[in-house]
Amino acid sequence: MTDSAEDASRNAVRDGSAKWPGGVIPYHISDEFDDEEQQVIKGAMEEFHENSCIKFRPYEEGDTSWVAIKNDSPGCWSYVGRRGGGQVVNLGNRCVQHGVAAHELLHALGFHHQQSTHNRDKYVRINWKNIRRGTERNFKRYPSSRVTDYNVPYDYESVMHYSSHAFSKNGKPTITPKEEGAFIGQRSRMSDRDLQKLRIMYGCDSGTGGGGGGGITTENPDYDSFWGFHYR
């Protein structure tokens, strides 16, 4: 399958106010995480530092927006984009993995799931009958007026893509790729296309230093229970 610009995915928010000014994200990691877990989280942040102009730095007194990384509830979840105040990125039991942390931090930076693109039906089939009741919202599709692709093609290898059996109620696939042999749901690292969109969104290659508005977004959190990362 070949992708053209008009057929590309859209999973980054359009609203400039959802971006972090200058691409700088203050953070605080809860003491609930031990030293090894904190190093995993910081390792995920380092992947952003090495591949983009995004900079995570420790929270400082006077910061009005920051990411509060906690283990307060089950599952892995984050709000989408900057909200103001201390917005939670929750990494529950079994969520402290490099790729999972990068996934949730991308949510905080303004990314929805890859399969939430408005035209995702060209690339995957959602098997609604296999989805666990109460988790259907995780497969929501967003209109192109709300999210953008930056002319980057659909990415089966995205760290933001659900696995084939995410939120399955019966052990059967909830998402089936339409491209033969495509594997979805990797949680090893951000893909090249993830990083490409991130750099465009924050102006990393244009010298704008991230940009971003002064407002905040009211996006609801995206919930990624551990089953969202279940491989088959």
C-alpha cells in the first residue's frame, strides 16, 4: 500500500494552545516510583531530548503548567496536550516501560492515538464486536478539523498505535491492519514518523524553538490500560 499526502494520518492536535511553549515541559515524578522506575521514565524523556527540540526539566517553583507523573490509579493514561496546572500522566502497575512512558508523554505533548485518525478505516478495521464493554471510547475517530497529520503517512509502527488485541473481551483481534504483514502496537521506541510529526509540530527544524500558544486545552484523558499494550 502506498500513502499520499491526502491519505495520510492525522493524530496531532491542531489547537496551538495545546502545545507547550518553547517545547519545554516541566515535570515532577512521584516518590511512589523507586530509583529504577524513575530511571526508566527519565530514559523515555531522554529519547525526546536526543531526537527533537523537546526539553523535559524538573518542576520549579512558579511553574504554572507541568506534568505530574504518578501511580495513583490502575492503567496507563494521560491528558492530551497542555492543560495548565499539574496535569497527571499516570503510570500504573506494569506501565513503567520505556515505550509506554514515551507513549503517554506524547499524549501530554498533544498526540492522539494513531488509529484515531479520521481516515483510519483505509488502513485498519475496527472489530467492534470484540471490544470490551466500556472501553469503546478508546477507539474513537477524530475529524480532520481537530487533528492534523503534517503530511506524514499513516504509521503502523507508531508507538501511538494500539496493538491488534487492545481491550479485547474474547481474545480475538480488536484492530486488523489492512496492509498484509503489518505489525501494530510496538512499545519499544518512538517511530521515525512519530518523531517527524513531533519535530514539525514543535518547529524543531525551523528554528522556532517549539512555539505554542498561551492558552490551555480541555481535552479529556486518553486511557491506555495495560491491555492496550498486549501483544499477540
